[in-house]
Amino acid sequence: MRIRPMSAGDADAVLAIYQAGMDGGNASFEHTAPAWAAFDDGKLGDHRLVAVDDDDTVLGWVAISAVSGRAVYAGVVEHSVYVDPAARGRGVGRALLDALIESTERAGIWTIQSGVFPENTASLALHRAAGFRTVGVRERVGRHLTQNNRWRDVVLIERRSPLID
């Protein structure tokens, strides 16, 4: 496995992996992957990565979005990481997070954050192992339309870079 920058040529695989995560019910409030143009427009270009096997098949991806346009938050981003169900348990998620951390620290980004459903224990364990901490729980923050409109909690996690003062 190797990590490389995501390209438009990866669009079908990236969006299929994204959809598979959503179909599992514990990855996102969204239920349908966006078109590539919307995905591409919403993610910062310098920090979109894919994990690929020897045949260049995409195994997973990680990307970030700005949390605010305000200058004081220029070093704070929100990330998403998704792994193909067939590639889970092989270290893909950890390799992607490690590469993202390296990439963002080189760029002066000091905080990577995200929200994870508490039921997604594998994601929470992965993030903990990669140096993320739980900030808190947003209780009943949104309704999950694909799950009978039920209220869902979201665990807020973050990783603050020790390299950036």
C-alpha cells in the first residue's frame, strides 16, 4: 500500500467508498455521495490523499475542509477519512491519518477536527491511536433521515499539532 495525492481520476472510487461508508449508517448524516464537482469544490486541494494497492486500486481516502474563512481559524480544519469495506483492518485508515497529519503540519495547520458517531467505535479507536482526543459530545445534534429520522449524538474529536505554537 502507498499513499498518494487524490486526483480527478480517482473520483469514481472515492465516491463509491464514500457511499459505502454512508450506507453503513454510522459514518455521516448524509445519505448520498455528492457529485465529484461538489466534492472537489468542498475539499482543500493540497490535503486530499488516497491509499492505493500495487495495482493503483483506491483502498481509502482522506480529505479536509476549512472550518471558517476567518484568519484566526486558518490553521483549523475538519477532516473525513473513509476506507473501502474490503480493505478494513489492514492499516489503511491509520496510514491515511498519518499522511494527513504530516501534510497539514508542513502547511502550518495546528488543529484537525471531526465529528464521529459514538457507535462508530472503530473510527474512534483509530483516531485515538493517531493522537486525537475527545473534546466532547454534541447530544442529539441532528436527525438521521435514513434511520427513521432519529436523533444522533456526535463525538467531537481533535488533534492539536505539538509542532506548531
